Amino acid sequence: MNKAWILAAVLATAVGIGLAQGQRTGGAPQGAQSEGALGQRPGADRQPELPIPNIREYKPRTTLVVPQHPVPRAKFPVIDIHSHQPTPISAAQFDTIATAMDALNLRVLVNASGASGDRLRQGLDAIRNSRHKDRMVYFAQINFRNVGPGFGQRAAQQLEADVKAGALGLGELMKDFGLRATKADGTRLEMDDPELDPIWTTAARLNIPVLIHTADPQEFFQPINYTNERWLELALYPERRFPPSQFPSFDALMGERDRLFKKHPKTTFIAAPRGWHAHDLGRLGRMFDEMPNVYGEVGAVLYDLGRQPRTAHDFFVKYQDRILFGKDSYQPDEYPYYWRTFETADEYFDYYRDYHAFWKLYGLGLPDPVLRKLYYQNALRLVPGIPKAGFPN
């Protein structure tokens, strides 16, 4: 069967769905004719005569002419609270990373790839013996596997040993914690399971933050159809699909996470990336209001912030003491998109991954005091062991 015909049929179905949804939700006007009009809507009775491109082929050039202000280097030195690097890192690897960091004004990376025990000590020794020893720090890790009686106490003791060795925090606790981690009896380990309480109380006593990644974008838990705005990503990454027959729902996981946060008010939690609520900043704001021990890091949700510049600007200003900069995937050529979104008021510029977002970004134009807190001051406050060299007084 002709591929163009198949895609045309799919698009027609999607349009039909969109018509109904638009009428229900107050979306853009749809349908062949507006109520009260005397003629059909222009183009309502037409179909494309040319072959229909697939979603990755259609890359139209914009004709919009507006001021452009690319930002290759951050205005202030930056702490990336959420990076992933080798453990241990070789001298050559660190040289490569540090060269790119210098160009971007990235001052310190927090290696959140996770290590504990001997491997953590090897990673820490590699940094201490490097000529870049003030440019990277480590968080410790916990492997939530076969959790049974006594697990929490043993894990807490190991965490204390890891902090004594030089770890400055705990995490990133990956999304498998909640999605796939199991107890010794084979049942799913819920995030607020009482067996884990010694871990969180130990983190509070040691005054270290817990960087935690719960679930994934809400759309990953929804049906995969042409109304799902993350369709392309889900088509590319089958491991990011979480059907209800196999996984708890997005809201069920958020409920477990929030109960954990509220149960341990003396423990500092950093929700990555912004708790997967960047698409609903009102919900994230309520979370901050109800849970003063919770912070957020930017992570891989720039695409959501850049499509709501006024709302995001006001959110960053209101909660300027609660947000840290984190990138997650370390790709140096992607950081300037963050600088531009945060520092300028540019309009309608590209995002860097088509499978994350098919829309354009708009700058937030954050004021300098907010940028300083976002880029480094909040991180220095939450993680006092981060080296201070290179930051303004």
C-alpha cells in the first residue's frame, strides 16, 4: 500500500480527532464552516496534491525576521547539579570536558551517574589527582534491588560511609525507583515504603540533598496516538512507553513521591527535572508551597519552559530560591540553548532535539539576581561542599 496514502489516512483521522477535541477544549476553530458563516472555511474541502512528508522530513524555513541574540557563554558561572560522567574519569576525558566547560562558563559539574563504596572512592581519587579537581564533585548512589527487612538501615550506613569518603549528596535516584525496582518478594517497591526511611533520615542528619528522578513525562503514560505530543519520542524509544497494564500511572507515582517528601520534611529533595511538572507550573508552584524542603532543577524540560515565556518568567522570579540549573545529558553544544532561553527575550528560535519538541522556543529574559541564583547561588547554598573558586563573592 502506498506510504503517502497511509499517512494521508492517518492525518485525516488525526484531524477528525482534533476537530472533536478542539470543540470540547476551546482550541483553534475547526470544521468546514463556522456557525453563523455563509460560506465554507477557506481550504476546508482540499487535500494536498503533493506527497505528504513524514514528521522528521518537514523542516520549514521560517520567514520571520526578529532580533537574534545567541548566547554561546553563560553570563555568570554555572553549577550543573545534574550531569553524567564516567566513574572513574580518566585524565584525558576530564581534559576534554574541562575545555568545553571553560568555553560555556560551566564552573562545576555534579556527577550524578551514581557510585558507592570502592567505585565511588576510585572516582573521587581520580578527581583529587586531576588538575581540574575543583571542577567536578560526586553524589553517592543506592541500588534499590531486592529490598527486604534491614535494607534501609544497611543502605543508610553505606550512604554515611560514602559521604565520609567525599560524596556531597545522594542521587540521581533514577526513574526505575518507583517504576521497576522490586522488593525481595517480587512486588514493586513503592517510593514511600517505610523500609527506606533510614536512608532519608540519614540524608537529613548529614545535611546532604537527595536528587531524585520520578517517572517520566506525563505523555509517556498516555496512549500512543497522533494526539500525543511526544509521539515521535515514543516511536523512537520503546523503553519510554509505560502502558497502564504494566506500570503504575503517572499520578500514582507522583502521589508516592509527594508522600515521601512530606513524610521527611527535614530532608532536602531536588526533584529532577522540575518533577516533570514544567508543563504545569501551577502544580509545581503548589508543590513548592506545600513542601518547603523540595527544590527543582531544570533538567531536560527546556522545551516546556521556552514555549510559555511569560508564565515561566514569573515562575522563576517567584520561586527564585527553589530552582537550580541542571542539564542531565552532557552535550556541550546544547547548553547555549539554555543560556539563550534564560538570558534573552528572543522569539521563535529552534530547540535542539526534534523528538522532544516540534515547536520553537522563546526567551524568558530573567533578571540578573534570578540568573545568579539559578546558575550557582542556590547550588552553593544546598551543597556547601562544592568548591567556591571561580564564583563571585
